[in-house]
Amino acid sequence: MSGKKPSSKSRKRKRDAGSATKAAKEAEEVTVEAGEPLMKRAKWTDKTRVMVFCSRGITHRPRHLMMDLRTLMPHSKAETKLDRKDKLFIVNEVCELRSCNYCVFLEMRKKRNCFLWFSATPHGPSAKFLVENIHTMDEMKMTGNCLRGSRPVLSFEGSFDATPQYRLLKSLMEKIFNSPHHHPKSKPFVDHVFTFSLLDERIWFRNFQILEGGDSLVEVGPRFCLNLIRIFDGSFGGATLYENPHYVPPRIAALQEAKKLAGRRGGKPKPSADE
């Protein structure tokens, strides 16, 4: 081995590299008036990801609603349709493979009844709803418009805090619909509002654009209504935490409507196709 000392050129290069590194570190901090350091590069700390997908056999209207939700939620992930023969517990495995914390899952029954799941995977809780009055953005053709990928303001009616079941649903929907700060696919703007209202034992969803000045709103869409069925302790199953006593299954509702119509006409109700 040779005992040669490093030359003056190599020592100079090391000093230059050290000074450049120090200058880069100092450049990352900007001193504000209060004297506190402010980082130039904001960090993405909230790694919340939401899986939004559906089962096979879904019709066009719920499918377009699913696409609208993906458009409005920049932190969402897509997945291929789930086979109807598979059990819902498989959704937890799919979310785990895609590193998703929450899931919005739509399924169809008899080509006319759409059900929606909100779930915190893989341990729960989860909630099942009947989706009613679906109107997509393309169908409504409202004048409102918002920037794709912008972060929303979540507005909940005050009655959500009145009962424990709606407080739980409010917490679950806040985690699902709130776009994480500094998400790579989100824009640093807030130009629309998601409103959640309670009326007739149902949750009504609306999306409004905030006009310039912030003193007026214009609806963008989509709009839909969620009729709560049950809240479960686990993800897509488990012990029942709450069961909605006001919920009427679509088959029973159709039969009651047929009886009312038959009573007006003075005849017997026709048997339902669901029976």
C-alpha cells in the first residue's frame, strides 16, 4: 500500500461538496417574519387511500356514479369488478393488496336495487346503504364546474351530532371523502363543497362549486340519497352495531305500493316479480 496523502485538488473538491450540501440545506428553509423556519417542500403525511369499485352485474347508472366518485376523490384507487359469487370478505384482501385504508363498494341486486358499502378495512366499522335517486354529473348537466383534483370542503348538518350512529357515520365519511393534504394527485385549491344532509331518515349528498368571492354556490353533481340499513362492527360483516328501524326493503315497499294502487282501483294487487 502506498502512503500517499490526498492532493490539494481532492481536498478542494471535498470542501466544495460540503459547502454545496450545506447551502442546499439552508436553501430548504425560509425564515418567515415570526422567525420560525418554514419548509419549502411540504410533506405528504396522511397516506389515506380509498378503494372505489363495484361488483359484476351493475347497471349503467350506478357505474357512472362510481366513475363520478373516482373523479371527485383524487386519493381513490380503481379495481376490476368483483365476481358476484365471491364473498364480501374478499374485498378486505383486495384493499390490503392495494394498500387502501377505506373502501366504497357498490353492488346490484336484481338489476334494479343498488347497495353501497362504506368500510374501514380490514377491522371495520362498516355501513350498508340502499342508494336512491341517483343523478350523475353527465345526466344533470349543471352549470357549476370545479377543478379536477381539487380538495373539497365537507359540510355536515348539525343533526349528525345528535345520535351516536350518525356521529359514527360522520367520522367514517370524513375519512373517506376528505382528500389528504399535499396528496400527489390533488391540487392545492379548495373550490367545491360536499354537503351531507339528513332528511326523512336518509343522507342526501350534494356537490357545489364555490364561486369567486365565496358568497354563492352552484351545484355541480352528482347527487344521490343513502338509506341506512345497518352498521357493522367489522369490515363487511361482524356484529350489528345499529339497525335502522325505519328501513323498508325494496320488495316490501313495492308490495305496499301495489296494494295502495289496487285499493284505489278496487282490485287485487298483482304478485310482485321479486317474490
